[in-house]
Amino acid sequence: MPSALNKALFLSVILAVSICLMVDAVPVYSRMGELSETSGDEVQDVDVNSPLKDRQKWYLMARDLHKDVKTLRDEQFDRDFRETVNMTAYEGVRISTPLLRPSDGCLSRNFSTERCLGRIYSVLTWYKENWNYIEKENLTSTLVNDIKHETKRLLEAFNSQLQVSEGQMDPISSSPLPVKSAWMHKTTVHSILFNFTSVMIDTCRAVNYMSKRKGGHRGKDVKKPSDWTSEKN
């Protein structure tokens, strides 16, 4: 009996550890579309010691930008909404800022490098042009300046390599951001940083996918959309 009990306890511990590892491995997705249709497969590391193609460099730049924006988002939330631990509580008060949409050609079912890149370029341009709103906050100046510089570099990289034309771009009108009260100011800053983080998640996946495509066609090492569906579900 004691040996049987010990065996059962051992199996229980193994099962609990396995479940924890599975939960930690679940990827985070933005709200752009269905989980199985987010292009780029999983966000992957690139061997920085090997010769990098332009689009692999874009991915590394996008990954660094995502990391910094997410860190700044968390910093502002902890400072201004410290009484709340869950950002979903503020979903109803966030203002709308540009995001990548299902129709932008960044999903596996309708992927278009030109259309997707044009939309990413326009969206990042909006955040660059409205970044002065964040600069006015008393947040970590190094991060704020790094994000501004990294956004500019990524835009220049896209434009210099593909020469994004006016026809590929989707101009985004920039209306004044709300500043009627201290509360609205806080929620607006949170909205910008929260949505910018989502944009960078989608951008990383899209650019990662672009780096695997050869001559506009799917490379041998890139999974088909049906394969992504089977893995994500």
C-alpha cells in the first residue's frame, strides 16, 4: 500500500509539472484575428552569428521594439492603475488607435507582402507621429527615446528596401487625442501603449513570415495555413 500511494503521488506531481509547462508555452496573440490565422507562425529567434537577410534584420528590429513597448506599457499601467492587476478591466475605456486588420493581408489566409507591409508602415507612422503624447509622461526616458528611435529605424528599413509607394500605403487620419481630464489622459496613454504592443506582436509574426518567403512564394520550410490550424487548435 505505501508503495502504491507513493507511486500515485509521484504521478500526480509529474502531471502537475507537465500542465504548468504547457500553460507557460501557450503563445500570446493580439486581437487582429483568429489564432490559427495569424501569419508568421511562432515568433522565433534568429541566429545573430549567421549572415542576416534584410527581412531577418527587420524581424530582430521589430522584436526589440515590441519588447520595449511592452515594458513601457507595463510601467505606465503599474504607475497609473496600481489598484488593478488585470488590464482587461480597462478594455471598455480604451480609445481606438490604429491596429492591423484582417483585411490588411497579414493573415495566413490572404497574406500579401506588399499590402501587409504598406499597412504596417502606415500604422507605425501614426504611432511615430503621436509619440510626443507619450514623451510628455514621466516615464523612463531611456525607454521612451529608444522606442522613438527604433520605430524610426524600422520605418526607414521598410521604406529603403521596398520603396513603399503611395499606392501601397493606407493613410491614417490623425484626430486630436482626448485630454479633457486627468483620467482620460491616463486611459489614452494606456490605450496607445496597449495597442502599440498588439501592433508589434502582429508585425513580428508578419515580418518573420516574410523572411521565410522566397521571391514572393512560400519557402519549403514554411508551414501551410492548414498546418498552423492543426497546431494552434
